[in-house]
Amino acid sequence: MKKEDYFKTESTYIKNKAYLEDYRYLIRNLPDYFFEIPASSTGKYHPKYTQGEGGLLRHTKAAVRIAYELLNDPCIGDKYTDNEKDLMLIALTVHDGLKLGKDKSKYTLFDHPLQMANFIKENKKNLHFIDEEIDFLCKVISSHMGPWNKDYDGNEVLPVPKTKYENFVHMCDYLASRKCLLLEFDNENQIIG
């Protein structure tokens, strides 16, 4: 299966068809391990469906689906333009794309949000996003960890969410990591329902 086929359903959520080529490019360039590893090496911070092979993929799909559902509620979604919604969905799709870095470290890299943001900037020449869209993606990805922005030594490494966009992306990632919110997946890692 091609990497972008894992997100076939999620690609239908993107309204701006001009974004789809860049969306697929980013997915195609995610490391192979992204589609194989669990969301958490310990299982401590994520629900059961995100454990085991393909767990990070399922966590990501859950975060995107939560965002999609929330953005379809006019009380929430009407606060954003269609392009802003699309960019947040794209950001959520790749927010953990370099969770183990480019070279697949043994453990989650604390600065993985910054690494993903840098990857997008480094690939700007291969993307059609304008500068403001690149900046938007990088900011919401960089801050997706929310208050968990300090490394093991207590150094503030990651930015905390400040804008409504950054807070929304963080919230969707956070909700997708809650053990009390369970989604069902079929044997092809597609959300049921």
C-alpha cells in the first residue's frame, strides 16, 4: 500500500484541492517507521488502540478524526476559515511524523515537533504552500505538546500554544491520547463509524 493510501479517508476532509498535492507529498515523505510503531513505547500515555504495530498511525488518524468532527460543529468550526481548517487537519496528520527523528531513534525524541516543523521548512521548494501557510503549519506542529514543553532537565524546549489554532491542534492531539476516549479501528487501520 502507498503511504498516502493510509490517509485516503482523511484526504476527503481537505476542502482546498490545491492543498492535496502537498498533503500527499508530506505523507509520502514520512519515515516508514511512522506506519509501524506504537504511539508510545510504554503505553503509559495513550489508549490501548494506539499500542502495538500501527499504533502511531491510529493515534494520528484519531487526532485528525476528532478535529474533523469538532470542526463540523458550527459552534466550533465557524471560528475558522476553510483553509485554516484544512491546514490544521494537515498539521495533525504529520504532527508526530518524526517522532523517532529522521534516523529512527530507539525512543521518542522530545523535540520531534520542532524536527517536523523543520522538515516542512526544508521541503518548502517541493511544496506549493505560500510562506504564511508554511508558518501556520510549523507553529501549530511545534506547539502541539501543549504544557509538556520541558525536557528531562527542565529546559523549555517547545513553545506552548498561544493562538486559537495552536490550542485547537494541541486539544485534538491531547484528546486522541486520552485512555477514556476509545475509537474502533478495522484490520486496515480505518476508523469504524
